[in-house]
Amino acid sequence: MQYYDIHTHRIISDAKESNVKYILNLFPEDNGKINSCESNVFFSCGLHPWYGDGDYKTKLQLLSDIVRGDRVVAVGEAGLDKFRGAKPELQEIIFKEQILLSEEVSKPLIIHNVKLWDSFFKAYKDMKPNQPWILHGYRGKPELTERLLAMGFYFSFGEHYNIESLRLVPLNRMFCETDESVLSINSIYTNLSESLDIDSSSFILSIERNVLDLFSSISLEE
């Protein structure tokens, strides 16, 4: 069985996890790591809303160069955060630039959003993206989940989640991640399949289909 960790900030070196493929999240300044990782590691790269201060235009230009590589399979994490980072107005500018970039390179957008849903929905309405948006580390309540589902979003679940929301999300809209958790991706899969009360093998195969459908560069490696 092949496991996929679609959003992580660290690679766990463990022989038991030799059947794992990772999407390691990078900042634009980390581009040197791309050629130093094993073949089972792919990448997402984005300008996180926490780090938009300073010379963001230079970072966005560097990002634009990086995301064109075959091993970079997604843009992000990108988005909005009420409690940390640059001023909301600047966060929105940077977010929209990454939406445009996602569309330009035809790669999914990994979303970080904290308590700025009105601005998030407005950006989505204004930009009208065609690329999939994946809400990473999703913990939202059922009411929010239903609204997001109706709009076609995808969801990535990790160590912490709202179980009612998890059960609302169809398997074909779901991914798994470790983010910064100390749990292995195998454990995340087990926890989620048990919460959904479905066979673990069926769950693993469902997530694999989703990954290969959305992340074209990973598909080419299969």
C-alpha cells in the first residue's frame, strides 16, 4: 500500500515508512532543498501569510521560478490569517498573486486560512480559479464544511480534526497530512479510517486515487 502525506514540514526517516510519498512544504528561500531530497519527496512552495512582510515582491518572483519545476506539484501554502503575519490588506494582495500563479502553472493551491473566511470567499469569487484548492489541516465546523463542499473545495486532514466535519466530506475530496505533527502519516491514516468506520485498505486506495488525480507530476512518476 502506498501512503501519501500531502503536506508536511519534515520528513520522518523511518524504514517502516518506505512506502510513503511526501509533499514537503517549502518557502521560496528553501529552493536549494529540491535537488537534495529522495525521489519519494515532492514539493509545494508558497509565501505563507505569516511571512509576507518585507520584500514580498522578490519572494513572489522567486516563487514564480520555483513552482515551474516538475517536482513542485502545488503552490502554497497560501492564504489568510487573522492572528499572525502581515496586515490583512497585504495578505490579500499576496494571496491573490499566488492564486494567479496557481492558475498560470496549472497546479493545485494549498490553503492556510485562519478566521478570515469572508475575505477568503471574496477572493475566490473575485478570482474565479479553475485549479483545485485544498484546505490543509482542516478543523472547521460542519456548517462551514457544508458551504465549502458546495463550492467544490478539497480537504486535507491531520492529527486534529472535527469528526462531524470529517464525516461530511466525501472520500473523493479528502487527503491526509502530518503538517508539523509528531505522528507518522500511517497513524494519521489509521485514525481517520477508524473515525470514518471504513476499511483501512479501502481508505488508502481512495486517497491514492485523489492524489494521482490532482497532482499530475506525481502521476507521471508512478
